[in-house]
Amino acid sequence: MTQGGHDFQKELVGTYDGLGYYMSRADPCIHSRGMNGVFDLNGTYTDDVLGASTNDETAEAAADELGKCFDIKKSKPSYIVGIGVNYDKENGVLELSQRTFFLNSLK
């Protein structure tokens, strides 16, 4: 019997390792790496990945690297893992909100 989720996680971790990422000891869904003054951070939950990087160019390069290994769809998230995301690039502000989660909980 195959365990698809387990197999995918094993492949994902191997891919991150091969690309120079380290798994967080606090949360195995978080992988990060630092190279040449550039820091990349990815959170993977089931098949959703949210990434951040030092700048736009390195973020694009990191996404392209993962895209060579997996079929990915790039998008700017507005909601991920129960957290609303609003990024005001002009002012350099990232706002995270759990408003929807709390409102649903109250219902």
C-alpha cells in the first residue's frame, strides 16, 4: 500500500535538501537557506507553499528552482493556512490577519 502524503513529503524534503535548504527544528514544514547575503524562507503545508526572500529577484529565482522540480503555480496569496495576507509593496508593509478565522470560530 502506498502512502501518497508520506511519499510526497519525503520527496519534498529531499528536493529542499538538494537545493541547500535546512529544515526548521521548530516546524518541519519550514525550510530556509542563506547564501551570499540572500535569505530564502519557504513554508509548505500539504501542497501549498508560501515563500519569502531577501528581494524580488531572489524570490523569483527560488520559485523557478522549485518549478524545475515540481509543477507549480505562482501567485500572490491573499489567504493561506487560515491567515489573511496583505502586502503593500509601496510602503513596505506586510499585514497578516486571522480575522476570517476568528469570525468563523465565533459563528
